[in-house]
Amino acid sequence: MPLLEIKNLVKHFPVRGGLLNRVLKKVHAVNGVSFTIEKGEILGVVGESGCGKSTLGKLIIQLLDATAGEVTFKGRAITHLTASELLPFRRQMQMIFQDPHASLNPRMTVGSAVSEVLAFHKVVPRQELAAKVRELFSQVGVNLDSIDRYPHEFSGGQKQRVGIARALAVNPEFIIADEPVSALDVSIQAQVLNVLMDLKDEFDLTMLFISHDLKVVDHFCDRMLVMYLGFILEEVPCQDIHADALHPYTKALLGANPVSDPEKRHELTVLEGEVPSPFHPPQGCPFVTRCPLVTEQCHAEMPPLVERAVGHRVACWEV
Amino acid sequence: MPKSEALLTVKNLSVGFHTDKGDVTAIEGVSFEVRVGEILGIVGESGCGKSVTSRSIMRLLPKFNSFIDPQSEINFEGINIARADEKTMRSLRGDRIAMIFQEPMTALNPVFTIGWQLDEALKYHTSLDRRDRIERAVAMLKAVEIPNPRQRYYEYPHQLSGGMRQRVVIAMALCCDPELLIADEPTTALDVTIQAQILRLMDELRKKAETAVILITHDLGVIAQICDRVIVMYAGQIVETADVHSLFKNPQHPYTKALLESIPQTGREHHQTRLPTIEGIVPSLFELPEGCRFQDRCAYKTQECVDREPQLGEEINHRKVRCFFPLEGS
Ligand SMILES: Nc1ncnc2c1ncn2[C@@H]1O[C@H](COP(=O)(O)OP(=O)(O)OP(=O)(O)O)[C@@H](O)[C@H]1O
Ligand SMILES: Nc1ncnc2c1ncn2[C@@H]1O[C@H](COP(=O)(O)OP(=O)(O)OP(=O)(O)O)[C@@H](O)[C@H]1O
Ligand code: SF4
Ligand SMILES: [Mg+2]
Ligand SMILES: [Mg+2]
């Protein structure tokens, strides 16, 4: 049994306006996505800004209500639970955000930010709180001298580690990391990725790792979902993505990425055409307006996500 | 290809700020030149002084709390920008030296059409009549590959995608054929697909118009892709300069080497391996160590590095490095 099973998940955001504050139109943020995550796996989610990555994450962790579809965690459907029924699941699923700044209270020391979570979920008895905080800080590599300091005294990378310590405080089984390293310099990014990699092994974590940086996802994850306009266009194992990728959009993303070696300069792939509006996604394949392989069939009908190999699914009529 | 004549020569540029906690020197003794038709990259971690350097060249530092050291020189075709008056700067800015910033929205006014904004720039910098200005503006939009330029001319910034907006900003910067374009993180806020468009555009520009470009970024992939020469900055100083090929093949400064190694690599053999890191963080400008500024994070540090501050060395094979023990190539 997979740890998580996502079935036909849909999210539309109504946009209201006018005198009567009626729903004028809807943002089609997530358009019926299905996939599973096995225990211990790191699943990456990549795609351009606005393709629905964060919305997907929030739907899974029940920070947003789905318009349709279902999320099953360890065999239990959690999409329609009441707040109190959800509570035990909240502890098992944690989220790390892009902006460590925004997720930490500026008036609270980083130590109390973590012990607050421990106390709320009654993770350890009161007298063991301080010791547990110290343990967590050393696990994520934050200097113990700085437990009584405030967030503004920390660098971006250190704040992100505190955010990770907070997420780990409740011994979650599943973590969603939404662009956890995007705001960091490469040297600091490497530190945080290493911490996540160690913790994953140590705590036997399962992870959904959201990023718009294909290089990072390819390096760090076991598999990735490539999203576009709220759809999954390809699900592909990492490791040898350049050889394995089939979808023209995944290939375009790879080709648009500069290689960090001036001897291997290549003409960057430039996609012509515009991204369709999320208010009116095309009826056929969402990639039609920019796809180099487009045919009539692509305009008429959305290609299904078809399995090509183990862990490799592609939604395209032409490949 | 770049020629060898220098268009801009920066000598000993030091810039400081008055702050609540006292005065700080944000960049110190920065010297470099930009040659006609080349793309010069400036790279380094956040806070190392890239933007202060570029804003000094435009003299766009905040007036109330910044100061340029009087020894500094910024020579642009016979003018010392470091000491130029506002009138001289107005004749240079936008006309001979243009700058684009990280966030395209701040450079565009949301209440006016794209066309109106281009027209203002052209009115200010050229003596063209109205009809020629429109033609010129449409040609500029076309040059940056905006589809339907004649129609887009009458649209507002919010009607364009992020990538198109940044291209409009570039069109505006280029409308007077500047000799030098300074691009401060022009693609950092954009998706790679859009970044690819912008990088291609800058590359063509350099080839066709021989515009010199200073490209500021913290992305070494971008540097590898289009720069000719590179300046690496650390804690307000230049620590290494070299042509892009030598820099990537044989970084001489321990910081450059560590930066290059911390980039995730693709391919089976690298998959899910631990990344080499630079432990620690950039020192605060208020707590700079004596000796080398990189010492706390350096794997090659010796007592000498603690006792004395290394200087940016003499140029050897067109390279300079600020380290007592420059690394040998493999
Ligand atoms: N609360 C909301 N109300 C209305 N629209 C929303 C809301 N949240 C997200 N959207 C829209 O849903 C779509 C998907 O947004 P989402 O934030 O999930 O994208 P993303 O892939 O995470 O992008 P980014 O890389 O920029 O973070 C976008 O069109 C966005 O504008
Ligand atoms: N107006 C200011 N007042 C005080 N200090 C400033 C000011 N502007 C910049 N600084 C300081 O000067 C140093 C260099 O800043 P700069 O903006 O040049 O960095 P950068 O290399 O462009 O970084 P980033 O990659 O984050 O853009 C930083 O320590 C910064 O805090
Ligand atoms: S001078 Fe010394 S401390 Fe500085 S970078 Fe070189 S080896 Fe390291
Ligand atoms: Mg997001
Ligand atoms: Mg900057």
C-alpha cells in the first residue's frame, strides 16, 4: 500500500467581483491529478510559476479544500474529515515553506518557536522540552548557542534549518517541502539539501519536494512530476532525466536550463507561443500553444497520462 | 567577439553607508574594466556587493546615507563618473549607459501603456518626431520578440506575461543604443523558459550592436552560458577575475572552487550524492575578520591568512586572484 494516494484532485479558485460579489470566473489551479507516493520516497514536483505546485501541496496536507478528488493517507481517506478527525493526521504531515522568514514569528526566539510546537502536540513531557529542542537543533545543524536568539539574527539558510526543525518536532512521517532552497545561495542550498538528505534516512521520511529548479529536483528526488497549467504532463524517474524524459515540455525545460560548464554551452531551447490563461485552459492538451510537435488531435483532446515504464508516465499524443 | 579596448574602467572603488550601527564599507578597492562588445559577469553570494557596484556606476546609490570614497575612479569615455555632477549623469543614464533591474514591474508604471512609456524614453533621449518615435518603439518591441508589437504598444504592463514585461524593460533600456548595459539579476525572478529568451536576446545584442554588458547574477549556470569574463566577489571585495573558460576549468580562489562544487550535478553518478558545501556564512560587514575575509570558511587556511590580508594579485595570464595560496589547475 502506498503511503499516499492522490486521485483526480481538482482545485478551482473562484474569482469574485461586481456589485453582488458574484463568482465571475474560476482559476483552474489543479485539474484532476492522480499519483501515489511510496513510503520512504522523495517525489519532486517541477513546473513554471503558477502551474499549481503549491496548491497541490496544500491540498494534500489539507490546508486547502479540494473542489473534487481524494487524498488517501495510509489507507484512510482524509479529504472530508472534520477538524478534530484531522488532528492526528496533521501531526504526521508537515510542511516546510519557501520563505523561512514569513513562517517564523519575529518576536519569538527560535528555541521557543520549536518548543511551542512540541508543547502543542504534547510530543514530550514539559520537563523534557528543553532537551528535545537541543536535540532537534543539533540534528538540523543549528548552533546550540543560538537557541535563545531571534529570527532576524539568523541568515536565510539557518532560518530554513529552524523551519525544518519545527517540522520535524512532531515526528512526522511525511513532509512537503515547498521551494525550501529557492531563496538561498548555492552554497547554502547545498547545506540545506544535505541536511534534508540525512534527516530523510535518519527519520525514514517520505517527502514531496516542490521546486521550479529542475537541476535540484533531478539531483535530490527519486521521481518527479512535471506540471503544466494544473495538469501532470510527465512522471519520470530522476537519475538520468536527460536520457529518460519523453514529453516535449520536459525536454524544453531541460533544454532551457543553462549547463554550469562553458565548454558544454548549447543553444538554449526557447519556447515560442504563450501560456494559456488558467481561467480558460485549452480543451485539448494544455501545452498546444507552445508545443513544437502539435497536431490536430492535440487541439481536440487531452492526452491521457499513460504508463511507459515502471514509474514513468507520459501525457502526449506524439511521443 | 570582445575587443580589447576598455569602455569602462573602475579603479579602487570603495563605497560605504552610514547606518544606525555606524558606518560600514560595503565594497572596498574594486577595480575592473569592461571592454567593447563583451559580457562581463559579476557573481557572488547575497550581500557581497554586486548591486552596490552596479549602482555606483549609474550613481543610483541612496543619496542620504551612501558615500563613494574620494580615491575611487569610474572612467567612462573620458568622464569620471565617481565625481560627475547630476547633469552629466543625466546625459549618460539611459542614453549611453542603461540599467535593468531584477523586478521588471518596478521599472514599468502600471497606469500607462507600454507605448506611452517607450515614447517618454524616446522623447527624452532623441529628437525624433512622434511618428518616427512610434515606429522606433514598435521596432524595439519587435527586436525583443514581443509578438504583435503594434498591438502590444497600446497595452498595459499587467496585460503582459512576466517574461514579456522583462523584455519590454530591456527594449526600453536599449531604445537609445547604449554603449553599456548593466543588468542586475535580470532573470532571477523568472522561469528558466523565460530566462532562456532573455539570455538569447542579450547574446544577440552583444553580437549585433556590440553593446558591452555587465551581467550580475548569483547563478553560475547563467555565467557559464553567456559571459566572456567573470568577476567573483566575496564580502565586498573582488576575490578572483578570469575568462569564463579558465575560471570554470581551474578556479584559483578557494571560494570560487567551493562555489562551483556546490552546484547540483545531473547524471547517474551524481544522483542523490551529498553536495560539497561551504560551511558557515559570509561575515557581517560589522564583524569582518582581520586577515582574509574568507578564512572562517576556507579549507586551505594557514596562520598567514589570519595574520595578514591578501591583496588582489598582479595579473597573470589575464587572471587575478586574492589568495596567498592560489589553487593549481588539474
Ligand atoms: N488563493 C487563491 N485564489 C485565487 N487563485 C489562486 C490562489 N492560490 C493560487 N491561485 C492561482 O492558482 C494557480 C496555481 O498557483 P500556485 O501557487 O499553486 O502555483 P505554483 O506552481 O506554486 O507557482 P510558483 O512557482 O509561482 O510558486 C495560479 O494561477 C494562481 O494564481
Ligand atoms: N542602502 C544601504 N544602506 C546600508 N547598507 C547597505 C545599503 N545597500 C546595501 N547595503 C549593504 O551593502 C552590502 C552589499 O549589498 P548589495 O546589495 O550590493 O549585495 P548584492 O551582492 O547585490 O546581494 P544580492 O545578491 O542579495 O542582491 C550588504 O551588506 C548590504 O547590506
Ligand atoms: S588567503 Fe587563506 S584563508 Fe584566504 S582564501 Fe586563501 S587560503 Fe583561504
Ligand atoms: Mg508555489
Ligand atoms: Mg543585488
